[in-house]
Amino acid sequence: MTQQLPQVPSTEPELAGVRNFRDVGGMPTVDGRTVRHGRLFRSGHLAHATADDAAFLAGLGLHTVFDFRNEADRAVEGLDVELPGVRNVNIPLNDPADGKEFWKMVSSGDLDQLHSLLGDGKAAARMTETYRQIITERTAEHSGVLHAIAEDSVPALMHCAAGKDRAGLSIAVTLLAVGVERDAIEADYLKSNDPHRRYKVRRSSDAPDAMSPEVMGLLSPLFDARAEYLDAAFETIVANWGNTERYLTEGLRLTPETRERLRERLLH
């Protein structure tokens, strides 16, 4: 029996306490199919969802929320709002200890410290390396997510803190697995730069210039969605596995049967 899914509004909602929410439905595949609306969503964290936000999310008929934040993120931002009947699965895609001092400096460092830490391309280089590491070091986690979706976990929502990097890569990997065109994956990824979607940068420093244009310029590469970051992830797939197909079959352990179930779940 075909599962009856709720009708998803054609216009994207403006959620008050959840950043960067969107349905990835409508994206084209290389073989002429499209991603179904109401099956796969992405966003920033749900910890600050308002009652209206929660009611909207509950109305999507979600089966599973995949939360890619680590313990440190969840301690700072809080746990996701509880949605009735929805399974919340926490799959950290980076270690809480990774970059702890770095992010402390981002939050509280003065201008000279930030120049030393982030200037001369260092911030963008760090982001590029993070994307490469997630691809090479988190194959088991991405495999688990894809097998869960193939089994029963749709409709699904994937999120991290900002919904840009960890969630962005997980969405990209999922879309690769069902054959979505790479240009379409990149276009969706870059939507995280829209002003109303961007993560709200917070600084613990109370110095007069803590949020100055110069400081924001230094921080910008950390909070941007840049094509070069996603390109680095795709290049890492080729460098380590030769091509996307081998990455999916050998890296993520997806059988042809699992790939077909994913397509059945997510595509028209």
C-alpha cells in the first residue's frame, strides 16, 4: 500500500526559530526523473523552534530527523524540539574535541587573533579540509543514513547547526546516490547563502569592534556556503575511489538493490 503523505505547501515557509529550512523536492536526475516533494528536507537545528514552527514540522509527516550535531553543539544550542511520533537520530559528523580551541577563538578572539587564525586564506582552507575529512572519515555514518532512508525513514529531515556543512554534505551524498545532477546539487547547496537562511553569527566578545565589518569579513568563509567547498568534497570522492559509483558501492556499501529502494523512496 502506498503511504499517504501530507500535502506540502508549494511556497517555502518562513520559520521563526529554524534557519535554512527547505524541501529538496523537484531536483532533476541525470536519467530524467525528479526528487519527490515532501520526502527529503534540510535545515539548521530545531532547538529554537517556536510552537508554530513545531506545528508546521509536525504536519510534514516526518518519520525521522537526522541530527548531525555533536555533543558540544547540542550543549550550546539545546536539543531539538520534540515532534510527536517522529524519531530523532543523532549521528555526529565531527568530534566535539575537533577545533574546540579554534571555535573558542572565533567566538571571543580579538581582531589581531582573528587575523592570525583566519587571514590569508586560512579560514577557507580549514573549511575545505573539513569537507574532505567528512567524505573520507564518515563513510560509515553516511552509509547508515542512506540505508535507513532506503529501509523506512522517509519523510526525513537532515540538519546540523546551520544546515550548511554537515547537513549540506549529507544531502549532497543522498542526492548523488539517486542520480541527481551535480549542478542541481550545487545550486541547492548555495541557497544556504540567502540572507534569511544564514546562520546568525554570535560573538561572546563585548569589545567595541567584536562585530565590525573587518571581523565579519574574517569570519565570512566559515559561515559561507562556497562552491569550492563542495567541489573539494566531490574531488575527494574521485581522488579516493576513482568515481562516484565506486564511492557509493565500495565506500558507502550500497548494493544495487539498496540504490533502487532509495530511488523508489525519493524519486518520481
